[in-house]
Amino acid sequence: MFLRKLISKFDKSITERNIAQRHKYEVPITVSFEPVRKTRGLNLPVQKPLIRGETKDLSKTGIAFIVSSIRFNEDYLVGDGRCLDVELKLPNGKVEMQIVGQRYEQFGDKYNSAIKFLIGAKIVQMSEADKELYEEFLRIGSTVQKNSASLEFGTDRS
């Protein structure tokens, strides 16, 4: 009996260390992605859709964020391994990364048009400089006053 409890306690300790610790921070986020081209033969320039929102929580391996729509035209933010370009405006600087959405959840009041989507995503790429800034924020972020952002849609003009 004692050995079983000891093994269970050890397993729980190892599991907790392997799961990235989540930090609840609300910072502005901008999400963009390469839309699917529907035209054949024509090589028309396609602007990257730009969706703004705010983060719900952050960890070393992933982020959760809230946006007002799960898609832009016919292109969904989650699914088919779609890689999203993300910019976070942290108090200690701007961080850019690429993520892949893993899941989403709709919440809000559908009767008064306040529906929003919570997206959970895995971080797949980040420059060393951005990674250093991001991890610094995760270490000291709780001492920094949290920012909030309004949600809106737009189009990347660059």
C-alpha cells in the first residue's frame, strides 16, 4: 500500500513537471495567415487576413487566445494544420511567432451577438530573440500590469 502511494506521488510529480505551466495574461494579439487561393491560372496578389484579439493564457509551448470569429471568409483559423503568424504586444516588447491551432471553443451569448471563440494553439516556431523576450515575460509577467485589447477585424496593409 505504501509503495503504491509513493509511486502515485512520483508519477504526479513527473507529470506536473512535463506539462508547461500556464500563465493567465491578457495581452493584445494579432493573428494573420496565408489564405487558400481559389483562382486558377491567375496569380493575383492576396492580402493576408488580419484578426485582432487578446490572449487568455500563455505557456512556453502554447497560447490560448480569444477572437470574435473562427474564420475569415472561407478560411478557418483552426484545422488542416494551418500555420498562423502571431504578434503579441507584451509590456517588455513585441514578440512574433508561428502557431498551429489545436482546438477551439465557442462561448458568449448568441442572442445578442456577443459570440467569441477561444482558440488553443501550439507554438511551432519563434526566433531566438523573440523566444528570449517571451520567456522573460513568462518569468516576470505577473509583476507587470496586464494590458487588454479590443477585438476587431482588419486587413494587413503591408
